[in-house]
Amino acid sequence: MEKEQLKVDLMSRFMASATDEFTVQQLVDELQMTKAGQFKFVVKALADLEHEHKITLNQNGAFTLAEDKTKPKFEGVFHANDRGFGFVTIDPEEQDFFINPTQTKSALNGDTVEVEMVTPGDPEKGIRPEGKVTAIKEHALTQVVGAFEVNDEEQLPKGILGTMHIKDKKLSMYRFMVEDTGLHPVPGEVILADISAYPDPHLPGIIKVVAIKTIGNVNDPGMDILEIVYQHNIPTAFPEDVLEQIKDIPDEVTPAEKEGRRDLTDQKLVTIDSIESKDLDDAVNVWQLPNGNYHLGVHIADVSHYVTPGTPLDREAFERGTSVYLTDRVIPMLPPKLSNGICSLNPHVERLAMTCEMEITPQGEVVAHEIFPSVIKSTERMTYVAINKILESDDAKLKERYADLVPMFQDMKALHKILLKMRKKRGAIEFEDTEAKIIVDEQGHPVDIQLRERGTSERMVESFMLAANETVAKHFNDLHVPFLYRIHEKPKDEKIKSFYEVLASFGIEVHGKIADLEPKVLQQILKKVAGKPEEPMISTLMLRSMQQAKYSDQPLGHFGLAAVDYTHFTSPIRRYPDLMVHRMARYYRENGIEKDAQAEFINKLPEIATHSSEMERRAIDAERDTDATKKAEYMSDRVGEVFEAIVSSVTKFGMFVQLPNTVEGLIHISELGDDYYIFLEKQMALVGRRYKRTFRIGQPIKVKLIAVNVEQKEINFKLVNAKEMPTSDLLERFKDEIPERDRERMEGNKHFHKRKFDDKKGKNFKGGFKKKYDRHDKREHRGNNKNRHHRNFKKRKY
């Protein structure tokens, strides 16, 4: 066959299956060119077609039809799954593109990519559009952290020292090879490495790195958390220029610093924090006025006085964005000299503050306010525990010890109730969320998980901080000047629509249009289900329908709080946006609000808002990873034990359950051996085909811990009390929602009966043998049968 004709034949094959991939051997076999010398002929033709950009070699070492340059391209962010496939987010308002494993172009999680649509999908049926990555615009991952390893039995390529063991599941399909151009670590050392070469079609699955820093040994105490810190690219040390700058910052307030500030040192005011807190950035005082209104003073550490624009300290605070609170450590936004020293509102010493004073009516309305720089002196360092004992338990000893302050604490409690009632009246949505504190020993091993209960004092301080944040936001929004806001946009219509569909299945009616959704509507839903069995499920699904709060230079309001104006003003020691709010408040006070003054911030705020939101998300991810690691480690000593739990989430591959101590794990569908379970996505339920046993969010169950993988943060359970589970008629009521493959199975799977196949024993099963199929079907669902045949029973990672 001539070369040109061979190229035509090859292109015809590619175009007949535009989305398929082909190995050289497959093409050789299809063209029946298996004789000696013909294989090389095919390879040369393929090389020509690749050079002509008509076909492409993908990351699997197979060929596919090259992208059509005339098709529209979209740019978005790639989100990898540890099973090889991924999703690309183009627009938060639109569905993500699904990318199958052969079409990722070796994109890594977080990469900015160009994607081409393969199929459009169907939003009405919840089917995502499918696409393929055509180009990687920017790699998000530039460094990795992991343990250096050397396998003495392996012959490594020239220039390669060894490999890195990376714990991130989303990188598990790649092999990290350490080049000899950087540091030369020894096996067992945890290293930080720069990525020098990303995977490509000619070297699939390989990422080359250069070691740049040795972090420690894998067996060092706390190394697991330190690895997480480096994985999230969180800085662990302050640069030299920052340390040099803070040497000149005094440890006490100087007379010169008090000039131009209001002296409030004669007022009784207190800080109220947890026992372990060291960065005390807010103090409060309350008293009732002669007219029946309340005076509320919220005094916040004036960090902006010490962190001035354009300095190394300011640049570092901006880059960090926030302090990060991990299980056994805090990675502060500011050096300890500031965060625990001159900026911390320690008792009995003078400190600089930004004060927001408010006059609040018995109906919770702020009728007057003033925001100004001040000098304060905290009367006492109070703790949540002590205040709760005074206000809830009427502790005689504590009341005697703080006799001068108890009347103020009583006024605080009264004002808190007023503010809480006001927020509920306007529609604020409050979710009860159990917090847990992981207790570790000196070696960093978790020894206990303690639940944190929010008492009167915690809620009281929260009310005061919310009031100050709203007041400050409204003040500057009314002035129409550039400002930084904390926003929480209303839920997306499609998510609320799905949520309403679940409500309908419970017979809960919701009035009003989705497009005009008000927070009060959702608040009323929570009231309707309060105390009912479905309350946990409805509450969880409502929370999941919400958007994430973030920072913005636009005053878009806070949906969850039902607040028209909202910002973050109360924690400048640990959040950069709060520091900026103080800086702007001072600047407008000193320079006015004319256009010249506004020009100082108008172009800076969008970047500050975006970066601060990203750093907040980074901190949250690191905190979650740390908690998940320590919880898995804590549970690893308890394999075989039985626990009470509740269902926290339901999926097609099983259900997640949560223990009373907040530990969460998976019951894989393969562990539900008593029946064949069908997932009803809109109802968020797993229902047994035969016995109708039903699992939904919030349902109490009993589980046995069967396996823990600390490195992958995976905890696996099995169900203990299957026969005690409630049943439902959901499969009958929502037949149209049953996936097609499951519906066919419920109807007898006629296609299955028509197939002819041989089992391992050589017996033929033919379409007419209904009784034999029934016996086979029963064996499939028998609890002790280890050779289950249905795809749902295949063990899958989650």
C-alpha cells in the first residue's frame, strides 16, 4: 500500500470515531498490516499525520483525531479526580464540563486550561456537557512536598536520584522523579521540590522535580501537618526584611501615638475569648442608657497603625491573607511580636484601637453610631467558660470575683437577646454546627476529640461583632466611597429548584418565586421541620444549596445574615480584609471622601478582595485536611469497634456517616450486602430494590469501623443494624427518577435474558431460562456471597 493511501485510510478510521483513541497495534491490526516491515510503515504514516497536526498523541501513548480549530474554545479551571477524569469550570453560573481520562491532556488539579466541547449535555436531565482539554494555559501546581524514596532494585534513568511519595490522592496516578540538579536528599527525608517537567504524551504519567529544601524526616513529630502546610503553599517563616522592620515597633504605646485619639482608658471593658487564645483583637462594653436604649462599644486592635502600606510587613500580611489555625499550631498572618504583643488587647495595659460605638434600641435598631481611633485599657481578660458560668450557672465564686463587672455582663446578655431577635425577625438563617477540638499529645498523636458547645457568651460576642460589622459597612456604603465588603450572594436558582423538589417529596410547600428568594423563606422552612425526623436532612441540603461567602468591592449584601450591608471589621490581627477596612476608615477620616481621596483605593480593592477570598479558601482547605488526617489517625486505633452514627450524605456509591465526635467515614455500597440499592438523586436517598430499606441524610444508624487509611484520610464503616432500617415507597413514587439501568433491572432486564454467555463451569444460559436467571439473581443479593456481579458491587475509591 502506498504511503499516501495509507494516510487516507488512517484518517478515515480516525474520523469515523472522532472521540476514540487508538494504539499503533490496534491500527496495524485493523488495517491487516501485520507482515514484516509493515508495522514501521504504519508508524511512519502516523508520524507524518502528527507532524501535519491531523492527529495527536495523547497522555496514554495513543493517537486521537486532532482538535478542530473551527470549534469554539472555552477557558476554565480543571478539577482533577483521583480516578483520572476531571471537570472544567468555565462559569460559576453554568454546568462544568466533564473530561474523561483520555481527554485531560495531563492537566493537573487547579490548572487553567482551554477546553473544547465534545457533547453539549442536557441541563434538564442534569447531564453535564462533555469536553476535552486542548491546551494548558497555566499550571497551578509548581511545587510538591513528599518523602524521598529509592528502590535499590529499580534501574532509574540517567540523571534521576529517586522518587517522591506524594500523599495527594489527585496526584496518585503520577510518578514523581527527583532529578540530580538540586539537593541530594537521603531516603526518608521529606523534601520540598520544584516541578521541572510536567507529563506529556511522550512521557505519560511522569513528573520531574528538583529538590530545593529538606523539611525533616518522615518520623518527626508533627511532620504530617507540616507536609499539609507545604502542600497548600502556606509560608512558615517571616522574611528577614519583615523581622528587621518589626524591631523598631515599640512594645508599649508611646505618648506620641496617643495624639489625636480618644482616651477610653477610664471605661470598663473586657475581652472575651477561649482559654487558649493569645491574639486578643476585640474588647466590648455595654450599658443601658437613660432613654432605655443600649450603648454598645466594640473596640478592635488598631493593627493598621503598625502595618503601614508599602512596607515589607504589609506585603507579607497581604500575601498570607489570614492566620491559619491547625490542630497543634497557629500560622499567624502577623509576627508574634504584633499578634501576641503590642496588637493584642492584653488586660491592664494601654493599647491602640479602632472603636465603633453604637446606640441600639430595644428593637435592635442602631439609631446612632461613631467610628474613631482610640486608646483603651482592658479591665479583664474574660473567657467564654467563665462568662457562661456567671450567666448560665449563676456561679457564686465567679460572680464575687468579678462583682464590678457582673452588672455589665447582665446588660450584655439582655442586648444579645435583642440583637438575636432582630436578626431572626428580618430572616437571618442560623445553622447549628457542632465544632470539635482535637487533643494531641507531645508527639502530635491525637488522644481525644472534644466537642465545643456554643453557650451564651459565644453567641453574645458573635452578636456584638455582627452589629459592628454591619454598622461599619453601612456607614461607608452610605458615604458612597470605595470600600471592602463581605458578601454572601443568594443561592443559584438551579440549586434552590433542586432543594424545593426534595421538600415537595416531604409534602413541604414553599410559596414565592425562586428568582425573588428572600432569606426569610428559608428560615421559615427550618421552622416547619424543627423537631421532625427530616430536620437534619433539610438543614444539610439547605446549607449545601448556599453559595460561599467572599470579599468584594461591591456592597452586594449578606444573604445568610439577611443583612443589606456587611463587612469584616473585627479581626485585623488574623484577617487582611479587616486590616484594610481599618486603613480605609482612618484614611477617609483624615483625608475626606472627595474623588482625590477615593482614588487611593478604587483600583486596589478588586485584587485585594479576590486574593483575600483565595487565601481564606486555602486556609480552610488546610484546616480541613489537618482535621481529616488527625481524625483518621485517632480512629485507626479503633478498628473493629461499633458506633452510633447518623447518615451525613448519600451518593450512588454509598453513604457517608458521621459519629457523635464529628468523625466522618464511608459505607461503600459493596458493604450493603442485604439488597440491591438504587440511588434516587433528587430525593437524596438509597433505597433497596427488594426490602425497600431506605437511607437518607440525618438518619440514625449503627456502624462498625472496618478500615482506616491515615495517609489518604479515609475511614470505612459497614452497617450493623440493616434489618432495623426504615422502609419507604420512594421507588414506586418516583419511578421516573430511577436510573435507566436500574429500571431495566427492576423490570426483569429483558436484554439480559436474550444474551447468551458461558459461565466458568461451561453451562449455557439462554434467553428462555427464566428460573435459572432468578436463582442467579438471588445469589447476587445474598449477604454472604463474595462474587457479586452487579457493577455497583465493585469496590471503588471515593
